[in-house]
Amino acid sequence: MRLVIRSFAALGAIVLLLATGCASPAPDPKEDRTRKASSHYDLGVDYLRTGNTAMAVRELQAALSIEEKMPRAHHALAEAYRFTGR
């Protein structure tokens, strides 16, 4: 009986070690940059909608510093500049 219990305990430990070793792969750095840039873009658009153009410009520039090829951020930044008279 003790041998059976020890066998199940050992098997359980092995399964636990294997399961924890199969963690998800590291996130893709490009996806992380895109997500960060999108967050700044969203904040910038929200600031633009509420009339806070200075903060909108700041957030949209942050988005573009992370992800240069983001047409919607370029467009929103142009709108923010238009509102500020630049």
C-alpha cells in the first residue's frame, strides 16, 4: 500500500513539474510595442476629444516614437496640431 501511495506521489510530482515547465512562450516584442503604441494613441484621441490638445499631442507623439508606421496616429497628431494652430 505504501508503495502505491509513493508511486502516485512521485507521478503527481512529475506531472506538476512538467506542467509548470510548459509555460506560455515569451510575448512577441513587436506585439508589445504595438500594444503600447495603441494605448498612447487611444489616450491621445481621448484627450483630443475632450479638448486637451497639449496632452493629445504628447500622447500621440509617444505613440509614434514607439511605432513610427502608425497612420492613424499621424492623422490624429495632424488634427491635434490643426487645433493648436501649428
